[in-house]
Amino acid sequence: MAKKTAISPTRSENYPDWYQEVIKAADLAENSPVRGCMIIKPWGYAIWERIQTLLDGMLKATGHVNAYFPVLIPLSFMEKEAEHVEGFAKECAVVTHHRLKVGEDGKLTPDGQLEEPYIIRPTSETVIGDAFSRWVQSYRDLPILLNQWANVMRWELRPRLFLRTSEFLWQEGHTAHATPEEGLAETLKVLDLYGDLAEKHLAMPVIKGTKTPGERFPGAVETYSIEAMMQDGRALQAGTSHFLGQNFAKAMGINFQNQEGQQELVWTTSWGVSTRLIGGLIMTHSDDDGLVLPPKIAPTQVMLLPISHDPEKKSEVMAYADRLLQELRELGHDGEPLRVELDDSDRRGGEKVWHQIKRGVPVRVEIGPKEVAADSVFVGRRDKAPRDRVTLPRAEFVQNTSKMLSEIQAALLKKAKRLREEGTVTLDSLDDFQEFFTQTHDDARVSGGGFGWAHWNDDAEGHEVLARLKVTPRCVSLSGDQEPGECIFTGKPSKQRVVFAKAY
């Protein structure tokens, strides 16, 4: 008899539908009346706020400051950087009128056509570059290290909550430097910050690498990314950092006088992560009972669940739970106050427990008359099976709460790394490549799911094979095998191996 789970279908039965059901069960988000857009619900937004808080602190600690730029970008700005425009043209939403009028039939129609259309921000290189052209006059004005937390619009034909939506939330950093060395160092510094955010906080192991020419950000000299493997074996590009060289500086006229009194163009970078990280978080850790959250990213790390079937003892249970709540709130974890809450709803005991399981809360603490009498707690961890709970003396639990959360964080990262290792192979021939990316699996992995490391020289013949297999080059790892070899598609010399995968 199959094990009963909270989420149906399970990962192995239908991974895409499982993903949507986890979002629904955890009450993270829902589709909006505008096709392709989403409503992020309080629990989902609280996770995004945790990501914001952590990353914002990391950015400020490295000298970056926050600013904000308009959501509307003049069409003429976009036209100044041809490659950039071409890369985003099909995704742009355009504003052409500035008011509405009521017709005789009572319907509203656009009125007041704009002299120049505006593009709803798909990304802000051009509008920020225009500001930099006014702000930068001398080498003394450099570097500029800006970040903004904002929304963007990219018209999405095949939306999926958190992974691909027409409007999404993100941060986008934009910097200007006097030398290419400073610009490249900034690009790699932020890539490292993204890697730390993913691995140390989201418990999501990533490969940091350089994008191949065909995968670069439009207008960039180099694009770097962090690539994560989801439980189905697909890759997720979880963040990007771009060295833009002087391309945008030339297009937007960002010049400065150097120390020798000569005019030069600045060197710029841009970089960003988005609410897509929540999709990655879901697909890295969650199981067939719902969402699983690493403690460092969980809005609530410990949830107290007072449960009493006897109305006469309910007040005792609540008083005990309240005392424990206050005691735990005096504690810290990982340099922050412990995030602990109490569920005092009228839900039945089992409903309370499963509600928190499906929301991914790392530690559940059940308290009933028996626990009150024994001065104990009944503890469940989200990294273990729902029925795998233990009774602990209250004082012992309080003393070891932070240690328990650290154990859960480490266990989730270890499990994700093991899954990636099991799904990663080295491929030395075209036959091996095609076999790996078409093989079937007994678990949740898609057909051909996994990471394949193979030599490639970006030849057209290889592109044809990749298109047929629906596989893309993810990156050239900065820490992987840099030894030269032979391209598996052509036999021609190859400088290094490339990470290939099917991707979101």
C-alpha cells in the first residue's frame, strides 16, 4: 500500500503539478487576474523579505547603497543600445497613452497618445546609465555602487508561479568603475555574494561559472551565473552578474576625466536575483508533504502548537505555551533573535500540525496536558518524517533549540549536495551525451535530468544536437575542470568542460 502524503500528485508522479500543489498547500502565491502575473501571499512574501534582509545586509557590508529609479523607461533610451534592445524586444510591455476616456457605451478606451512611448522596466541599465552620465564627471566620482529593490515586467508566454511570471520582484545592482579590473572584480564579488546567499542561507548548492557567448546577457562582455540542480534534475539559473565593459557607457555617454586630465568611458556592471529564488527553494528541499524551509530563511523557525481536547485544561496548556514562547524569544540563533510563534487558532490538533508541516516550518512543538504535567515538549523537525517526533524536557529543548536549527540547516544542504552529486556525470563522447540526456529515471527526475560535464567549442553542429535534446549549456565552472580536451560534437580542440542540463 502506497504511503499517504499531503501533496498529490507526488514528485515522482507529476513533478510540475506537485510544484504547483506545494505552493497552494503552503499558501505562498496564486495567479492574478492579469495573465502571467502572480499575487504573492503573506507567507510567500515573508520568505522574500527574509531573502531581502539577508542579501541587503550583505550588499551594504560591501559598500553598496540602495536607490530607486522609475518603472517607465523612454523608448529612446532603449534604442541607444541595439544589442540590449534586441535581447528584450519581444518581452517588452509598452505604454502608449496617458489617460482613459468613457465612450457613449460606458466603456473605457485609451486616450491621450504619448509623444514618446514608455517601456515598463524589463531591467534598468539604460535609465540608470542616463543618470550615471550626469552624476559622473571625474575619477573622484567613482566607483558608484548602487542597488535597487524593484519590480520588472517581461511578457511571459508560458508562466509558472515564481519561476517565470510577467511581473516579478528582484534586486538589480548597477555599478560604474574607472578601470576594467575594478569592474570585473565587482562582477565576481557579487557572484560570490549570490553563491553565499544560496548555499549558506537557502541551503541550495550552486555552481558558479561563466555563461557561454550564446547565453550572455544582451550587451554584456561577460555574464556569470549561479546554477542549481532541482530535484527533478533540471538546472535553475538562480542569479546572474554581468560585466558590461564600456558598451552601456558608450551608448549612454558616461564619461569621466581621469587623473591625467583625459576623458574616458567608465566600466559598468549589473547583477540581480529575483523571486525565482523562492521557486528554487521549493524545488530543492520540499517533499511530498509540502514545503520544507531551511531555518535561516524561514520566517518562523519554531512554531508552538498548544493542543487540548479538554476545555478545563486548555487554560493551563495556553499558559504553559505562553511562558515557553517568552522564554524562546529571549534566545538568538545565527546572530539574530529566534523567530518563534504560537498557533492559538481553533484548529484541531492534527490540523494545526499538518498546517505547519505544509508551510515548511523547521521545528514544531506540540504542547498538551501531558507535556504540561511532565514539564516537557513534543518536538517534530521538518527535515524528518512527520511521525518522527520526540519528547524532550522543556529546559533541554530550550537549551538546544539553536543547535537543532543548525542541524536542520546542515542536513538540508547535505541532502541537496548529495542529490546533485548523484545526478552529475562526466561525458566524454557524443553517444554518452545523448544517452545521458534521454535516459529515463524511476524517481522524480525528468527524462535526461541531471548535469553533464562535457568538452565543447560552441560549434554549430553541437547547437543542433542540443536543440533536439532540449539541453542548454549552463556555464563554464570557475572551479571545475579547466583542462583542455576535444569537443564531443566535432572533435575539435576545446579549452574546458561546460556544464550542460535541461533547464527552467
